[in-house]
Amino acid sequence: EYVDASKITAPVMAHWAEQDGAFAIAGVDALEAKLAESGVRYTGHRYLAQHGFANETAQGPGRIAMTQYDAAWAEMAYDRSMAFFGANLR
């Protein structure tokens, strides 16, 4: 409800953690439907990971609850982001 997708003119990419306790995947489904309905050029990726999976500080006993760094998923998200930027930023 807080996104007016009709005003989005740039391509959008998102990375979602399917085991995210802070942001339910149902919210992702709703957002993706709204973006599609508005014709937004959207690329979304889902990872079998927890919140903060790309944050290197989200590991060990000092990490914030519900977060867990995952090096493999983080690398994939980074690579996908760099490819997206290469294709869309000129």
C-alpha cells in the first residue's frame, strides 16, 4: 500500500530471503503483483536464506536475532546486482 508503482519508471531489482522473519514472503508476493500490474520492469530473486543474508556482520554470537549471513547466497546476489547495474546504468 505504501508503494505507488505507477510512478516507477526505472528498472527495479530485489533480493528476498524466503526465511525472513522480519518481512513475510507474502508481502513480497503482494509487492511483486503490484509491480507487474503497473508494468514495472522488475527482476526479483528469492533465496533460501534468512534476513541479512548478504550482511557479513550477521554471523556469530553477536549478530542480530533473525539474521544470518550466507556467503554463497550473498555472492550470487552481488553478481546478479552487478549484472543488473551493467545492463541498466548507462
